[in-house]
Amino acid sequence: MDQHVDQHQQQLLRDRSTQLFGRLPAGVWAAPGRVNLIGEHTDYNDGFVMPFALAEQTLVAASPTADEHWTVHSSTIGDGETVSFGPDELVPGMAGWQAYVAGIVWALREAGHAVGGAELMISSTVPVGAGLSSSAALECAVLTALIDLYGLEIEPLDRAILARRCENEFVGAPTGLMDQAASTLCTGDHALFFDCRDYAHEQVPLELAAAGLELLVLDTRTPHAHVDGEYAARRRSCEEAAGILGVPALRDVDDLDAALQKLTDDTMRRRVRHVVTENERVLLARTVLSDGSRTPAERFAAVAPLLDASHASMRDDFEITVPTVDLAVETARRAGALGARMTGGGFGGCIIALVPAGTADSVAAAVATAFADAGFGAPAHFLGVPSDGARRLAA
């Protein structure tokens, strides 16, 4: 059985594809969503991140066709509609969820790869709008399917870059490379240390079970109010600070105290402090988790305070948390989490909490009670299981 993939889900997708298109699909491909263990708002500052792939995935059953048309159906994304498009419709700015599929075809063809038509049936268990990169999972699943269907030779990192080009240039979302890199490059039971400047990367062991721990992912289900404008303001502040400090990006600040003395705006100081210290936390987490002289439990005992410090920095210096997120983190810690923090771009979304094995449900229940007492809506939760990146599934 393919790791973390529900065989019933695969078979159901195959059956639906056969029903709709009148033939068995040539195969089924999967690409995961992701959680960022640590490293927020460091990506566009040429810094470091450490995501891992989730067991929650987008599946694509696909077959090649003789013509240059692409027909796509999804039972879980959009309104369950079937959409078809041809070469003339591969124009950046296409509306709707199908743009993520068309954009992959466009990116491949723009890069000179010969990609013919296809029939694609899509299903996903990655929560949408929770900051878990459902769009990257869709892009990378479709990309992997088309690469295999047409026998293309594209290296894993180059696949991630193509998927990002789809999202940036075709869909129009100004994302970095972390989401697509995680969905493409991650391996099971590991996080991916990723350098957002030169794309150097390595697998970092996450031996949760050996440490007697689980990683709880809790979706606060908080609407992302004003996230676009706030995100742009944070990015602009970082770029302005780098200009004042005379460095290419905040990643290049090597003396934080000296840098803060050069800045006159207090808000800008706090933004810089978050980015510089967050990069330091990612580097330290990488070192600790790779330290073979420590037991897995000892490694996570050292990482847990880094999660707490990351959240405090996002709350106080970068100011991207919201009351639901802060309450979830505080309650998770009181309920027994070793460390907890918001994950993702902020202003809502998910938290992660490092908890003793077998306690994830009770910690989540404590958060749900706290939310009810505060008049917030009910959160959702699941275990974050470090899983494999995009691939073809066994028949």
C-alpha cells in the first residue's frame, strides 16, 4: 500500500474517471499539501523555511488524448463541474479553479515541453483556504501526471519552478517557491530545509513516533480578513528596510543590534527583528533535528521552544496573528503541548502543536471548548503526518 494513501479513495477516483470518460485512466498521481514547521515571512526575504508534506493530498486520475484538448472534472474542488479547454484558451488570467490546471499545461508548453491533450479526474483532501497549500497540491499533481503521460524528463526542483510559474504568471498569485517545493521535493518522515535564495535543500529527519510525539494541525477556520493588503505592507516594509540597511535582502543582516540602531521607524525595526530571528530559528531547528548525538525526544525538546518563540515573534513583531490563533496556541500549551505556533502567512488559518502521542484529540478538544467559551466558531483538526511529495501511485 502506498504510504498514507487511502486505497478506497484511489479506487473511487478510478471508477469516477472510468464512468465519465468511458475508459480506465492510465494511472493515478498524488501531490500533498504542506505545513510549515518553522520559518514564516522569511521566503521573500531570501531566507530559510522548513515545511513538510502532509498526508492530505490531491489525486489526479489521468489519460492522454489524441487531440490538443484538456477535459477536467473534480468532485471536491469547485462545483463538481466538468471543464474543457484548448490551446487557444491557454491565456494567463483565466478565471476559476481550472486555471491551476490550464496554467500547468501553459507552463510546460512555454518551457518547450511537448504536452498533448488529457482527460483528468481530480479529488482532494487538502483543506481549501486553511493555508495548507491546496493550490500547490493541485498544480503539482497535474504536473506530475502530465510529465509521466508524455514521458518528459524534468528534474524535481525544475518541476516546482514550473508549478510556481503557473501560479505566478498564469493564475496571478505572487507566491514564493516554498509551497511547490514542499509538494514536489518532500519525503516521508522528514521536513524540507529550503534556502529561498539559491534553492539549496536537504531532508531533515522528523522522528515524531520515536520521540513519542504527534504534530497536531488545528484549523481555526478564521476568515483571512485584509490579508492581501497586510501581506503587501509587510513585504514592502522589509524591502524598504533592506534598502536602508544596504543589503540585498534581510537574510543578509548579520548584526541585528547594529541594524536596529540604523532604523528610525519602530514598526520597521520590529519587522526586521522578526525576519532575522526567524531565520536564526530555522537554522537552529535544522541543526537540532539533524543532531544524531541526541535522541529524537531530546531533539524535539530543543525544537519546541523555537516554535513558541516563532509565534511570539509573529504576534508581537510582525503582527500577523489574530485572537482565534493566539487563543488556540495558548490553550494548546496549557493542555499539554510542548510547543505551538501559527503556521502560514497569518491573519487566520492553522496552528501546529507538538503534543505527546495519543493526546492530540484531547488538546484539540480543549481548544474547541476555549473557542466556544469565547464565542468563536468550532475549529477543525487532524494529525500532521510528514509524507511523500508528488508521485505516481501504485496500481
